[in-house]
Amino acid sequence: MKKSVPSMVKDPQLVKKRREQMIKGAVRLFTEKGFHRTTTREIAKESGFSIGTLYEYIGSKEDILYLVCDAIYDEVSDRLTQQLHTNSKGIERLKLAIAAYFQVVNDMQDEVLVMYQEAKSLPKEALPYVLQKELEMTEMIEKVIRDCVAEGVFQLSEPEIKLTAHNILVQGHMWTFRRWSIQKLFTLEEYTTLQIEQVLASIRSS
Amino acid sequence: MKKSVPSMVKDPQLVKKRREQMIKGAVRLFTEKGFHRTTTREIAKESGFSIGTLYEYIGSKEDILYLVCDAIYDEVSDRLTQQLHTNSKGIERLKLAIAAYFQVVNDMQDEVLVMYQEAKSLPKEALPYVLQKELEMTEMIEKVIRDCVAEGVFQLSEPEIKLTAHNILVQGHMWTFRRWSIQKLFTLEEYTTLQIEQVLASIRSS
Amino acid sequence: MKKSVPSMVKDPQLVKKRREQMIKGAVRLFTEKGFHRTTTREIAKESGFSIGTLYEYIGSKEDILYLVCDAIYDEVSDRLTQQLHTNSKGIERLKLAIAAYFQVVNDMQDEVLVMYQEAKSLPKEALPYVLQKELEMTEMIEKVIRDCVAEGVFQLSEPEIKLTAHNILVQGHMWTFRRWSIQKLFTLEEYTTLQIEQVLASIRSS
Amino acid sequence: MKKSVPSMVKDPQLVKKRREQMIKGAVRLFTEKGFHRTTTREIAKESGFSIGTLYEYIGSKEDILYLVCDAIYDEVSDRLTQQLHTNSKGIERLKLAIAAYFQVVNDMQDEVLVMYQEAKSLPKEALPYVLQKELEMTEMIEKVIRDCVAEGVFQLSEPEIKLTAHNILVQGHMWTFRRWSIQKLFTLEEYTTLQIEQVLASIRSS
DNA sequence: CATGAATGAGTTTTCATTCAT
DNA sequence: TATGAATGAAAACTCATTCAT
């Protein structure tokens, strides 16, 4: 499923290290000027190596974007998964999951923003992979909700579960997309509390 | 507030006509390949005139994007305003407003998608204007909610009003952004009904 | 059969003129440094216009090589055809043809050298066209020989006709390829006389 | 006369072995894609060692081409020399020499093709050496002819001897250069027979 | 006003060569 | 000796913008 990005360098450790440098540098620049306005030379410089070296670790500029998106998905996924493995039940578990997810999104604001704004510039072959990742994220949230339904905490039809999951996910993105407005109105805690209330209210009364 | 786009041509009627051609052509192309991958030459051709003529009506490529976004905002605004002027009261008015907004977003999917995906490429000076427009949109929705509160239909604090407005707005965008998933799960009518239910549930119980 | 080279410019007169400039400039540079060591910028400069303009008239660097080869074939062909239309019969006609061909090759030494040395760098799709052209050239010579045979001037089998044609053609190229040696030993006239003698001797005695 | 190619490695045996590997690999690649389209990395890989090692045995990419051409000349020379040392006299010796030479060229088609197509890319300093080699080859053929003249087998002036030698040499190359046509018309035996007949005919009647 | 040829700065990418290990 | 990661100059090609007609 993962698109493999070609590298001329054989040592996998080194590849990993260099690509991490690259991703870090690229996110900084993409955040500032977007993917298209950032040149490969700038990325190389920001990453701390030469343009020649950059191309030892990727095949094309688009690969960098893919690497960036992939890394962000992984981190968001990981942190969310980690959170979901903690012991908690019922409503509480859903609340914690939402809070955790919002927390992750808040911690990775720049990254999340970059990912959603530039995803359309990804190489065509990477699109299915990205949609797959989005689906997985949605399913993680769905599962938490579905577990609640299974436990009898509340009643929701399958479509309602899916929609709720989408809503929660998008409310996370919203915290970054509309930060110019939302983050002036609320702290993350307030935002989290209010959105959780909304979700639960709509769930309970359905 | 509106950024003025320079034109060499004096006749305002002609300017208007040409720019409309331009916007139509540009939206088609941006939808397909995005702003950065579309060349000015292509836009000129798609609009039905030469590259030289194109530059008689704009100052730079970014101006086209601005013109496009501006036109889309205007149309969405207009159609929403129009809807809000119809006679209806209380909850019903809110429901109608949401449904109307979702309908507009659905009708203008390509445009809305383009606008949100490319807005970051807008010339720096245009940013405040865009945020202003977003704010106006939000305020239109807020007003409908606030009217309900004023009529005593339900109780909501100011921050809650604002958050609800944002949520509704973003649920509209979501219909386009996540169409690869959402539009497979629901028809527009189903989506509208479910989201309205959610919003109302969360409002009533608060 | 001819590969069409793309141009952004519409006026065919202008295209013709610019491409002629290009070909002239390119031959000068290819002669000096070969196709691969010549940059597109150099070709543009030598042709008297900018790199941007160059690419208004071709699609890729290889197209220039194709244009060059095509032009050379055309000129050699034309001049040979012209010669063959003059009134003469029998052996005399063959002699004149050979002499004419050697004369053309001598006049276009640089061009002929470039063509044969760089032909392998031609875009893959152009190869059949080039072979076709080579075949046509061979057939022109073959025809003169075959006419002699038909007139009963001498006897040659079909394969012998073909081989003789190839030999004559290659003796022409040889005048340029091995000029560092051959042109020190003979004037063009001497070379022509001697080679004609050889060919005729071998023919008569066969 | 031989251009010396610099090596960091002292052991001459090793240098010889490594360079042989290199030449073999390079010929394979040059045959396929030409000198300019072949990278040093590819040559190293095809030769069975690393790019670093490659540069222990040469000073620059051009040196490889020189090594290749030099090796080819040596092999052609050797095999021809060997043939000429067999006992035979008069016309027969000339016939055998031509046949032997054509045989060598046929056996080494790829190499011969590479050599003549890429020779122009040789480092400037190598040019005199190459011309020298070509001259030697010509002289070998010349000598055989001159011996016949000395033996009174036939009469030829010095310039005629030289021209005939060039012709024979070039007929050898022609077997590779124009193989797309010639090798469809004749087997090597037929080609050899016919060309020998031609040469002898032209010689006898002069 | 309309046209489209001309421009050249800027972009991605390649690859011969070096040098620390 | 052998390795291969690092380098950066140089190459092909693009495209927003201008301006003479």
C-alpha cells in the first residue's frame, strides 16, 4: 500500500535519518510558503545538506510531499492509537479519544495544515494511499463510537456513527483551518469541552 | 476592503464581461489541475482570448485567483442572503438556512473546493479581505441562530452561537472536501437532515 | 513519414525563418563540439535569440538535431535530384551522378559529418525516418546504375547493383570522415576520378 | 604516443585486471546507450565494483572511452597481424587479408560501431593517437597491396595503393554502419566475395 | 483594444568527481 | 585498496510578463 520512495543510498539507518531531516525542513518551509513556492534547493538547505544529497534520498520533489504527509499521518495515528489503548470505558472513552485527538491536532497544527492544504499536489499514485489513511483515521474514531453503541451507552445507526466520526475528525481540522477565528474565541480546553458536549448531546437525543 | 485589480481597459462593461469569461475559464482549469499547475496561457485560451488580452484586464496571475475567489464568495453570499430573506421564523428558519447553504455548496462544489484549496496562494494583501468574507459568512449564520435565541426558541451563550455557526459552515465544506467518502454514504437530503438533527439536538439540550 | 516538430508560434513563415536560423547555428556548434556538448542556451545565442524563444519553436533539444538532419538530407537530396535531371545517357550519366554527389558532400562537409556522427542521438521515433532517407539516397544511385544495365551498357545482378550503390554512397561519406588523411592525398577532382575509375573497372569486368 | 591514463593503484596486474573489467562493462553499455547517455555509476556497477573504485583506475570518464577505443584497436590490429603472418603469396594473400579483416569486423561489430560513433568524444589529447592508429591500420592493408605490386602481380601507383587501402578499410566499417541494410542483402561470405571481386577488378584493369 | 512573439529568471534534476571511513 | 555518501556546477525546460504591431 505504501508508495515506496526510491533512494540511491543503501544504509537504511542513514536513509531514515536524512529523510527525517528533510521532512522537518520541508514542513517548516511548506508551512511558510506552501509546496509550490518552495524550491528543492531551499528544502535541501533547510535540511542541512546540498541539493545533490537531497536527490540521493528521493526521486522527485513530489516524493518529499509524500514523505511529509506520510510522516504526519503516522504520527497522528500513533498518538491517537496510543491514547485509545489506555483503559477507559463507555462515554468516558469517547470523551478521552476526542480530547486526545484535538490535543494531537493542536500540537501538530503546522503539519496538519500543510497536509490538508497540499495533499492535492501529491503524485497521482499516492492518492489512494492518502484516502486509505483518512479512512483509517475515520475508522479509529468510528470504532470508539461503535463500542459505545455495543455497550448500550447510546443508540446510533451505522450511517450516524460514520457521520459522527467524520464530524469529529473535521472539527479537529477546523481547529487549525479556522484558527484565525476559533483560536481567538476559545482555548483548546474550551473548544474541546464545547465540541464534546455538542457531540454527546446530539448522540443522546437521537 | 475589496482589493482593486488593475486593468488597462477603460470601459467598465467590457472589463466586467472579460473578467467573467476569465473566471469561468479559470475555475474549470483550477478544478482540474489546481492554480499552480495552470498556466496563464491556458487560462487565456480557455477564456477565449489571447495572453496579451488577458493581461489587459489583470496585473498578475494571482489577481485571477483573487477574482475567482471573490466571485465565488459573492455568489455563495448572494444565494444565501436571498434565502434568508424568505419569510420564516424560529427553528424553521434555521433549518431552511442550513438546508439552503448546503444546497449552494452542493451546487458549487468545484468552486468551493477550488476556493478553499487555493486560498493560501492568494496575494498577501488579499488575505484580510478573504478572512473578512469568511467572517461575514459566519455572521450570517450566527445571526440566524442569534435571532432564534432572541425569540426564546432556545438558549445559547455567545461563544456557543459562534461555535455552532462555525460548525455549520464547516459541515458545508465537508460535503465537498470529503465527498469521496461522505457522498457515497449519503444523498444531500440525508446529509442535510442528519446534520440539522445533530445541530438542533445539541442546541436544545444545552 | 516526417516527424512533426511542435511549435508554439503560429505564423508558418516565421517558424520557417527561425528554424533556419536555428539549424545554421546548431550545425556550427555541433561541428565544433558535438550534439551532447552543445547546450540549448548556446544554440539559442548562436541563432540570435533567447532560450525562451528557442523553445517556442521546438519541443526538446533532440528536435533540433532532427531538424538539422532533416534539412541536410533535403539539401543533399535536392542537389542530387537536380543533377540527375540533366540530360545525359549511359556511363556518362553515372559518372556525372557520382561526381555531382561527391561535389555536394564536399560542399556540405560539416553538415554531413554532423549528421552521420550524431544520428544515433536522434529521438527513437525519428530513426525509421532517417533509415528511410538513407534508403532513398541509395535508391537514387541504384536507379542510375540500373538504367545503365537496362540500356545494356554493362551487366550487373540486382545484389551487385545495390552493393555498388552502397559503395558509392559510402565513398562520399569517406571523403568527410577520413578527410584528415584522404584530403591530404587527393584533391576532390583526383578523388572523384580515381573512385569513378574503380567503380567502372569493377563493373565492366564483372 | 599512447596517452597514459592515471591510476592511484600501484600493482600493474591489478590495474590491468580492473581495466579489463571496466572495458567489458563499458562496451556493453556504450553499445546500448552511447557514451554520453551512460553514467560512470552505471559503468562501475556493470564492471562489478563501486564508483569509488572506478576512479582509482582512471582520471575521468573520457579515459574510459579512450581505454575502450584503445583496446578495440589493439584487438583488431592483433587479429589482423596474426592473419597476415600466415604463409601466402600474391593475390591470395590480399584476398585472405581482406576476408580476415571483414571477419574481425564482423566478430566485433558492437565494438567497432561504438568506436567509430564515439571517437569524436575522446579527450582532445587522444585524437592524434587515434589518427595514428587508423593510419597504422591503413598501412597494414597498404603493405599487403604494395607487396603484390612489388611482386609484379599488378600495377598500382602509390596514391592508388593508398586509396585502395582506405576503400577496403571503409568497406569493413560499412558492414557494421549500414548493417540495417547490407546485412539483410548479404551474408558475410557473399559480401566478402563481392567486395574482393570489385577490388581486384578495379586493380587489374588499372 | 487585441494580439502573440520574445524574453530570461527561475525551476527541477542529473551526474562526474571527491574524500572520509 | 575499496567503498559509497556528499557535493554543486551545469543542463534542459517552463512560464509569467512585456511590448511592438
